[in-house]
Amino acid sequence: MTTSANHTRFEKIRISGWTMHVSSDFPKASIHSLSQPTDEVDGVRGPFNEVEASEYARVFKCSVGFGGRCQNLYIKQFLFRSAWDFVKHLFRPSRARRAFSGSMTLAEHGFCVPEIVGLGEQRYGPVCTSNFLITRELTGADNLYDHFDGNWRGQSPQVLCDKRRFIRALGETVGRMHREGIFHGDMRAGNVFAKSAEAAWQFFFLDNERTRKFGLLPGRLRLKNLVQLNMLSGQNITVTDRMRFFEAYLAHNGHLRGKWKELIIRVVGKTRQRLQDSPSAG
């Protein structure tokens, strides 16, 4: 789990036209070499293996050696979606900086995110032309798809007990996040990872570019997050499991108890609509 302390120990440096914010425990000499992925292995870094990502991003996995240790890192390069997106960066932070800020917001409120190693921005005048974010690999954690596809098969008492505990923990975590007024920018099952730690579950939230904190979470954003999670489907997820999630969620959002039926009806309706519009989703 990363905490606010992990995220505040960053040093600002400038190298070859790049402005970088680098974690204090990461070698500054290595950070610039990670801005340009390569197939070369030089004894310190590499190789860079590109992994699946969204249309407007490129993600690479690589290994870096220093201090006698090898660390696995992910480098996410953020691409412009359009010419207008390029213009917007005259007036708003880069996508990498927004992802950095979103992760910090979650960490400062006690939620788990991948540990950030560095943030890089390259500018031409006032415009950020290139930007990236580097995080350490999550170890021992799988996304929600993998957990439900692989861990909860079968109907033995132990499997059912473990699944129910997992679902309650997920509901409580998302409930606490919304109680704090935090909206996760993309709470699809592939962006939520979990691992068991000391007889409890830890949930890690990825892709925080659009994650924001509000004084009071808008209802439409609450609905959006709940629908994104409810899109998770499969024979290992029952209606009772979904209700178990909502019960744990409502335990941290008591003001919704008087209208919980209305909320569930809206979540179910919106989920069905999205599944009809995109049958491959979920």
C-alpha cells in the first residue's frame, strides 16, 4: 500500500528538455533513460516489452537494476487524442500529471495505488508535447476479472466463504471512497487489482487520470462507478453476490439507505443498457 508519505518525497529535476519529478529512493541517473523505451539491454535497464493499453496510450514493462536489486517498472506514455486535445494542454495539466494527482488523492485518503516512481513532461513553449508516468509493478495482485474467473470456481464452503469476504471487502472499500467524495475515473474491473494481506483484502486502483475528489460526490459519478463495477459478469457472480456488495457499500453511505432500491434499479438499468450497446463489455 502506498501512503501520502510515499507520494510527497519527490524531487524535481531537468534533463535534456524534460522536467521530471522523481521519487527520492529512485536513482536520478536512470530516470531519463526510461523516457525512451528500447529493445536494447545495457546491464542496467531493459528490455522494454509493450503491453496492451488503450488507444491513446502506450505502456511498456521493463526491468531496472540498481543497488544490487532488480525492479520491474511500468512506463505509461500518454498520447494526444486529437488536435483539440493538444490545444487543451495550454490550459490544463498534462495527462500524466493528472494521473499522478489522482493517485496522490487516493493515497492520501488511505486507498491503495501502484507506487509512483516518476513523472516526466517535455514542453515546447507553453505546450506539453510528451509526458509519461512510471510506476512499480504490483506483486501478488490480480485484477477483478482474474479473481472471479480463477479464484472463485466451485461451490465448496471454503470457496463460497472466501468469495463473500472478498465481495464485502470490495463493497466497503468503494463505499469508503465515495463517502470521502472521491470519484474514480475508470473503475472497470481491469483497473481494480486485489491481493490478500494479513487475512484481509487490499484493493489497488489504477488509471487515475480522471480521478477527482469532491466536497459531495455528484450522483451521476457515483452511478457511473457503480455501473462500471456491475458490468463484471460471469457464472461465478450471482445476484446475491451483487446485493452483498451493495449492502457493504451502503454501510459507508448511510444517507442512501432510504433510497437504496432506487439506486439499485438505476444501476441495473444502466448496466443493461451498456451491455446492449457493447455486448463485449464486462
